[in-house]
Amino acid sequence: MVDAVHALSMAVWVLGLPLLFWHRWPRLSIAYGVYAVGFVVATRLSDYVLGECFLTALARRFWTAGAAGAGTEDWFTVRFARLVFGLTPSHRAIALASEALIFVTALGVLVSLRGRLRHAERH
């Protein structure tokens, strides 16, 4: 269940990124912006405190408690990529992809705020 929540959280974050740049539905864009910032802050904070995402730590705890996952220390994203794509990315590749997505999120939030500030100035 934790892996499913983790996968869904990541998917919403990645798939929603266009909402930061395309504002056809302003309320949805704002809601997504709040979610994206919260997601990034929670991920970075847990990475600082735990050395990894809190959902990864929790999922690993459950995963290693079961017979199927005994002895594995793989990150969730490694297990997920292996399951879905048959690939085993390195932790470095995952970290770089995560950093790139965080950068795009930050850029998108700034673009969104700039557009809202311009709109507020005109009215």
C-alpha cells in the first residue's frame, strides 16, 4: 500500500507539471502548485533528515519485513522501474532525475506566480 501511495504521489507530481505552465484551469493549477511545493519540501526535508524520502524508508521497512523483500535495500524507484520497465537505474541517475524535476517544479511555480502577479497588477 505504501508503494502504491508513493507511486501515485510521484505520478501526480510529474504528470501535473504542465499545469504550472498552462493555466487553462486556474484553480487546478493553483492546487497543483501547492501540492508540488509541498511534495518537494517534504521530499527534501525527509532526504535531509533520513537520507531518503520518508515514503521510501517506510516502504522499505514493510518490504524487508516480508519474505519477498528480505535482504533488499533497494529504493522504491529502483524496485518500481525494475517491475514496470525491466530496468535497474542507479541511485545517482534517480537523484539526478529527481533534481531535474525539482528544478522544473521551482521554475514552473515562479512562472505561475509571475503570471498571477501580472494579472493582479492589471486589475
